[in-house]
Amino acid sequence: MSSFELNLVESELKIILEALIELETKMATICDTSDDEDEIADVGNDLIEIRLLLKPLKEKAISKYGENIVNFSRESL
């Protein structure tokens, strides 16, 4: 398997994390609410892949930038 390296600044990483977490949430909701077994299987397989990508990415991001990297609130401080 070949690999792909990408250098991101904190703000770019935050955008990617937010998008992946939002996608994970949407996919989990589909799996929890759908009556279509084929849809659940397809989305469920993709959900597993998203989670396999997201978990180490999130852990590394938190390790480097702190817990605030996964705070996506739009409220002012």
C-alpha cells in the first residue's frame, strides 16, 4: 500500500476533523434509523473506514494542539 503525506496548519486540520466527525455522525444516524438492510450494510462499511481514519487523526491532533482542536462551537468566547 502506498502512502500520502500532507502537511496542515492547525486551522486546516480543524476543518478536516469537523467534516469527518460530521460525516461520522450522519452515517451513524443512517445506520441507526434506516430500515433498508442494503443501505445499512453499505453505509456501515463506509462508517467503519471513516472511524479507522478518524480515531488516529483525532488522537494525533489532540496530542499536538490540545483538546480545543475538536471544539467546533461557533459561539463567541
